[in-house]
Amino acid sequence: MKTHGNNRFAAILALTAAAALTVLMAGCAGDGGGAGGADTAAAGATSAERPVAARVQQPEYRVLENRISYVGTVFAGQEVRVISRVQGTLSAQAFPEGERFEQGDLLGRLESPEIDAAVERAESEMDYWCTRHETDTRLVEQGALAPEQAQASERACRSARAGFDEARAQLDKTRVEAPFAGEVLDWLAEPGQPLMPGQPVVLIGSPAREVRVDVVEEDIERGVDVGTTAAMRLGAETVVEAPVTRVAPASSGPARAFAVTVPIPATGASLPRKGASISVDFILERAEDALAVPSRAIAGPVADPVVFVISDGTAHRRSVTTGVSEGGWTATDFDWNGTDPVAVTNVRSLSDGASVFPVAKEALSQ
């Protein structure tokens, strides 16, 4: 009997504990569910109202250019190879390389004993026959000589004078004279060197300078042409501009490059030497005083670009017309009040009227 009572008491105790546990779990579940729902709703409201953090930057008025960079070679504006016109030996170089001369100056001289002898022989022949003709003329006047003989000596005198003039012309060709004012670029023959007619003696050039650049076909098609402005760097602080004056009609070399010529304007400073290399930028487009924004501020499709102007923590969508881009900036045209910055980060996350937490460039640098 005692054992039966104990078992009954244990069963009642177990049932009571299970019921209490059930009630307790139900209460906990109810409390937890209510708190979780409230937290979720609050988080959703907070997420909907949270501003988008975006870095902002002021638009600027700038000069923007679309450039193509090359390296060109300096040449004289006019270059001429002066050749030997007669056979002879170069005896002197009157001007060293790099020295300037005037038109008609003697650059060099050729020695030719054969021409010297021909001149002397022709002069002697001319003196003889012309003197003979004068004598014959006096004898004819005195009636001591037939007129035919005086006429024959006259023809011989004229022929001898022509021969002398021809010999003198050959002698003049031994003088290598400057056809224009300029400077000696390169002596192509050395003193004592025998020269044949047509052989180069010296390369001369005008004082003016020009740059020749081999431009590839693709850049010619992009717009490099006669009249295109070229900016040339002549030194660390000297940049000059001039238009293209010539584009070769045919390409050359395996790269199919076209020779483009640009004159170097006189600046008062010394011009670069022939053969020097200088940097040349062809300016295909130029926007003066353009309203420019950082290129990464531009969003939307290419056909409809936009920027987001940030005012009082709100994004305002503005359609823009884009232009020249240079150095991370792009020329634009849109309604700007001259004060408000534009978003340059997270622009794809913005929409018109969205809340924005703007972060200025200055704040990031501190």
C-alpha cells in the first residue's frame, strides 16, 4: 500500500511540473515574438530613412582639351644640299657647322687646275685675236689690207671672247656660294676631298625651325589635319602653339605613318637645334572656361547622362550635356547655382530626392 501511494504522488507531481513548463514556454514565446516584431519594424523604418553617404565636390570652370601626344624631330624650315657643279677638290670650308651666313657668302671653294689652265688659255686666245682685229681694222682704213681679212679676225675675236666667258663661268662654279641666308647644318665633304659634278658639298638650312611628326593613320582619321593646333614644349617652361601646315599625302614605313609638319614660331629664345626631339600635343578639341565636373560624377546611360547636385542633404537629379574630358574632369552644361556640390561617389545608389550624407573632400583630408 505504501509503494502504491508513493507512485501515485510522483505521477501527480510530474503532471504538475509539465503543465507549469508548458505555460512558461508559451509566455516566453509570446514575449519574444512581440519584441522581435517591434524590432523588425523599427529597423525597417530606420533603413528607409537612412541617408546615403556620398563624397561631394564643387564643379569648376576650367579649360579642357582633347589632346594626342607625340614626339617630333626638329628640322630647318628650308634645307638645301649644295652640290659641286664642276670637278675639283674642296680646298676650304668658310663657315663651321652651326654658324650663320648671308645670301651670296662664299661657303667653300674647289681647286681645279684644269679649269684654271682653260681660263688662262682662253684669255690668251682672246687677247691675241682681239688685238689682231684692231690692227686689221686700222690697216683696212689705210687701204693696206683687204676688208675680208679684218672680218675674219673679227669673227676669231668674238669666238675667243666667248671661249673666255665660258672658261670664266666654269671658274665661277668652283665657288660654293650661299643661295639664301641661313646656317651650315652639315658639311658633306671634307677639305682635300675630290668631288665630281653633282656630288653634295654642304647641307644648309634657313634660320626658321619646324617639327616633323610621324602620325599614325588612326590619329589622322581622328582629326589631325592642316590647321590643327599643335602645342610644342621647347623647354622646361616654354610651350608654344602653331597650326599644322602640311600633312603628307601618302604614308610611309611599316607603321603607315603620315609626316605632319608644324612650324616653330619665333619666341625670342634660342630655337632647338636640328635633329632635336621635342614633345608635340595635337589639340583636337578645346573648351574655354567650361563648367567641369569630376568625370565620375556623371551617371546614367551615355544617351542621357546626369549628375546629382546635393543641396541641404538632398540629391537633385540634373540632366547634363557632356563635352571634352581631360585629367578626370569633363565639360558639362547644366543648370548650376554656382554653390552646391555634386556627388562623386555612390552616384548609382542615388535618386532624385534621396537623403544624402555629404562628405566633402576637405573633410576626408583632415
